Amino acid sequence: SEGLFNELNTLTLQDHLTQGSNGNYTTLGPAFGQKLYLKRHTSYVNSFTIIGTTTVDSIEVTGISDTDLAKIKFGDTIGGTGIPDDNVTIAAVMSADSKIRLSNTGIATTTGTVNLTVNSVPFGYAENDIFCQVEIVGEGLVTNSDWLPVGDDAGDYSAADAGADALLNANTSQFVSLLGFFDPDNGGANATNDLTKGSRSDWISSGKEINDTTYPYIETNPIFPAISSTRKAYETEGTGASLTIIGTQPTGLGENDIPAGRYVRMDLKRSDSTGTLPEFRYITDSAEKFYYAPQANGAIAQIGTDSSTAVASLSLPRTTEPRAILTRTGLTKVVTKIRANEELAGSANSTTNSTLPADDEIHADGTSGYRQDSPTETSNWYRLTGGIIRRHFKITSYENSNSTYETVSNVTDVEDYPIVSNYVARKLTTNGVVANTDVAFIASVIDELQGTTAGGAKFRDPVMEGASTKHVTSASANDANFDTYVSATAGGSGPWDTALADVKKALTDFYWLSKIESRNNNIEVGLDELGTEVNFDSFIAGANTHAGHTKWITFSTACGTLVTTLNARIAEIDGRIGVPTYAYSTGATVRVSALTIEASGNGYTAGTLTGTGGGHDGSSAAFAGSYTVNSEGGINGVTITAGGTSYTSAPTIVISNAGDGDAVITAEIDGSAAVNEPSRVYVSTIPSSNTTGGQVPYGRSLYNNINLLLGKDIDLMGKIIKDISSLSSLVDLVKTARNKYEIFNGRDKEYS
């Protein structure tokens, strides 16, 4: 109980508690309020010298002073001149005769006055004697022995030890400082972190409605949102279309656990004097928080040039149930569009024409005259315009007006030249300079992944960081291997970057070698330069050997590999954090809600779509859809004509036309409620806890730890905060008692 309020007096024990033979008890550490009795590990020995007279063959020592007699006691060991070295002890002390008697082995061998050494163990200082009682108390909660309960007893409470909160070693401000994180007000005027808010009884979430549309208090307590009475294991009541979810906790959790599910407040058939009002009022989803999922009603901006990648935000109140999760658009649609076979600038994804000819010398205009059957003349020259090679041509032809005269026609025109380099160029840029939006977007994603900024796209795992053997799903998706793939350094160049640079270089060298940008001829100013014929898919420019179309195919493949690798990485991160499972209650109309073109293929004709599998038994309405194609037969659009019902998983989409067999279309299902139906979506399960002592999945470990702190089964932090908060009541009791004391003594109250 000594020392300052923050002084820690440490007692270090040389031995520690170990499990004994009685297995019914487990050794535990000390707890608040517990009293411990400590024994001495070895005896404390007090050594000193006395003077006495020995006699040969006697066990008595005489002539000992009263002072020396006061020091010694029965059982002390003694030795010295004439006393055998045989662990001799004092057998008796005869103070009246100023002598002592030694044990039987202490027969003296000399006669005379000698100095004798005594080793004495004081009472209570022997081995195994209890020497200390320790009580475990909180730091700062030791009673202040200098406290002045009534001040100066004359109505003055200004002294240092007279404060109402000075009855302990730590006053209020000092105690708050010691509490640190466990200060209920977090060092300010009120709680500022979610755990403290969750543990306090005065932070209460409420579904109170403001201005008929807003609900500002539904997550006042972020751990315990306003979920009505549904904080119990999943349960429903009613049947068919009126079936209602009345328990929202996932499998294995119940009322004693902190919320981990989704709750949607619904005011069925709500209306006012103006008519029908939206029924779905607000939503809370605890699973989103613990598993770091994006808010389901959020938005995703359009990715690249495909408008279908955009996801609109949902606002509440609304007439239909909010979606279960925010759709993951990813790069699939962007890459599909880049790789899709289509006609661009008059060119296709093939080597049917890969050669750029040299220019012709342009012939002079023909003239009409008296002659017959003059041959047609054609001149071609090629120019790079807006990143596209265009064929300029001049055709001079003649028509016999009569038997002796012919009329001339001189026609000049321009068209996109059907060469594969144009296809590649238009895939990469919009005008030869500005990158295609889709390619530019992927490049920005790669740049983000190659960045080193903490908290950015460069996800790093504090447990698995840098360990090439640590992964949840596949080794190729772990941190080290993924870093290697994307070349995760600022300015790094991975396989995708390399493939893009190669095909760009092929185009640049192709233009340089063919002199497409420096050509002129006799209808232009300057010396004639007809250029050089070059095959885009097989040429050498300086030290570089190129197969341009082949490099495009390599880049296209790299785009596909990128999607596969990123999807694997996403699955790995999902595996580490964990992903909750959302399901639909009985009675929900589970239908196909969205289609994604994963691969467009080639050679298809427009047709219809059907579905197989997905748990559909054929007894209810089935999915149906249609698709459109581009000029190359690549699928470029899909439409759902009937969503179907009774699906339990996404069906496999079947394309009516065989095409080249490479097209892939995937489906998503949805069973959320429609107008005048109760909510259908709930969190059915959350990932299981790790059974091998690890922390993966992190979301479940996070949940378990918070459940330990705030769940009803243990409520560790809740009890701590409650006990701490109750200390302020003790100070209030002191103030009340002092006020009474002052009133009884005819003085003014000290506290208002």
C-alpha cells in the first residue's frame, strides 16, 4: 500500500506454480481481490559472534554475557575454537547461570575463553515460513491513508488530500490516465471507439424515425445495431408469401452472441394520406463489417467502356428489398471486350492481310479524246491518319462515247485499309495517341498493384507476409508469388506490361520501317518517297524481330491470364478474411437476375439462351434469354427474357448456336423480396473458426474476440467498463455524505 498512485512494487518469485498430482485443479494466475500467502524459499540466517569459556570434555559453555545471551536461542548452530565441526547446535540456554548447553556432539576439545560463531534463524524466517500476504488490487485503487474525509472539519475541502476523489491513491484524472483504453470516455467527453460504445449501457441504437424517411440512430452502438427482437438464431414464422424472418443470427449463434447477421426493417403495406409508401425502411448488416465486405447498397462506377459494369447505389426507404451483396464486376467484362473478335477500321483479328505495300507513283489525270478502249489506270498510296492506315486511291477510266471518241473519269477516294495492324492499333488506342479506355483502365489497376503505399491495393498480410509457402487457396496466389507476377515494385514490369510494350513496339517499328509517316509522291510537295513494303506479322526493324499479330495474341492471352490471376488472388484474400454466406428464406422467388459475358467467342449467330442445373427440377418456370453478336460473330450483348423460379444456385447458361465453342456466359441468382413481401435475404452462415490455433479466417477471429469481450456468455469488457463506471458512484456517495455533514454542522453544502 506504499508508493505513488502509479508506482508498481514488483515481487518476483523464483519458483512458479506447476500442475500437481491433483488433476481436479488447474493452476491459474492471480485475480483482482485475491489474497496470496507467500512462503520463504530458504531460511534467512543471522550470523554473529559471542564470547564464552569452554572446558575439555564438557558440552557447556560458561561466562556468556547477558548481551550475547539475548541474541541466541535454542536450535541455533554454533562453532569455533575447541568445538567439533559436526553441525553442533544449542540444546539449552541457562540465562541465570550465564551459560549454554550444546548438543551431544559439541564436546569441547580445549579449555579457555574463545570466540564462537552462531548462525541463528529468527522466528518466522525459516524455510517454508509464511512471510508475506499479498492482495491483488488495481493500480491506483489503494486506500489513501492521508485522505481527509471532512477536509479541515471547518468547511474547507481545498487541501491536497481532501478531494472527494482523493480517498484512493489515484484521483479521478490520474485514474482515467491509468485506465487508458478502458476509460469509458476514451480520454474525452464520451466514448470514441466501437468496443467502448459496445460495452456501455448508455450507447443504445434505435430505429427511431425522423421526418418519415431517415433513421440516424440505427447504429449509435455499432456492435449492437437496432435489429428489433431478431437477435436470436435464424427462425421464421408464417408460410408462403407471408413467411417472415424473426431470427437473424447465422447458424451456431444466438441471443448470447453479438449480432453477426443482416436485418431489414420492413413496414408491411405502409401508407399515408398520399397513398402507398416504401416498405423497406433501413438495413443493418453486421457480417459486412466483420468480413470487410463493401456495403451492399453502394455503387461501382463504370469500368472501361462497358456500361454494364456500373452498379447503381440503392437508397432507402425503397419498395423492394435491398440486394444481399454488392456485385463484384472485376476485370472480366473489360478483358472480354479487349479480347473480343470484331471488325475494327475495316480489319479483323486474322493474318488474311498483314502486308502494307509501298506507294504507287501516281499517274497523271487522263483526258477525253478521239480514241477507243483506253485501259483503266489505278494508283494507290497509304497514309497513317488517327492511328489507322488508310488507302488513298486514284482511278482513271474511259467510256466510249461513240465509235471514235471516249470520255475520261478521274476519281480520287480514301478508305480504311483492311490490314491486321489496324485491328491491333484500334484495340490499343482511340486515335493512335490516346490509350483505349479499357486498356488504360487495366494499366491503372496494374500500377496500383505495383505500388508500395500501405493501405492501397498492395494488400499485405501481417501473418503471412513474404512467406512463399503460406496460403489458404493456392500457392500461386500467396503474397510472394503474386508480387512476382505483377512485379510489385514502383515502375515494375510484369507479364502484362511486357506483352503490352511488345505489341506497341511492333506497331511503332512497323510504321518506321514502312516509312508510313514520311511517304510522299508526285501529287505532294517535296521529294518522292514511296515507302517500303512490310509484312506486319514478319519483319525485322534494326535489332528487333517482330511478328506483330502474334504479339497481339500474346497480349490478348496475357489479359486473360491477368483476370485468372486476379480472381485467384481475390479468392485467396477471401479465404484469409472469410466470406459470409447469404441465403433466401423459404418462399422466396429465386431467379436468374444477371448475366455476364466471360468470353465472347467467334462465329456465332444471334440466338437464345437457356439454363441447366442450378437446382431447378423443371416443375416451375425456367430461365430464358437471348444474345446478340458483332460482325465477327462474337457475343456482345445478353438479355434476360424470363428469370425463372426455384433456383438454389446459378444455372449453367447454354448458347443456342455452336459458334467456335469458346463463348462463356455466367449467371447470377437473386431471391430478394418484391413489393408487399417480407424480407427474404439473411446471413445463413459465417466462416468456421480456425481449429489449428491460427487466426485465419481473420473475420471470424475478429468476431470471436469481440464476442468474448461483449457477448453475454462472458462479457469481459462489458463487466470491466461497468465496474469502472460504478466507481464514479462512490465519489457521489462521498459528496452526499459531506453535504449532510456540513448541514448538520450548520454550514453550507459543499456540492450542489
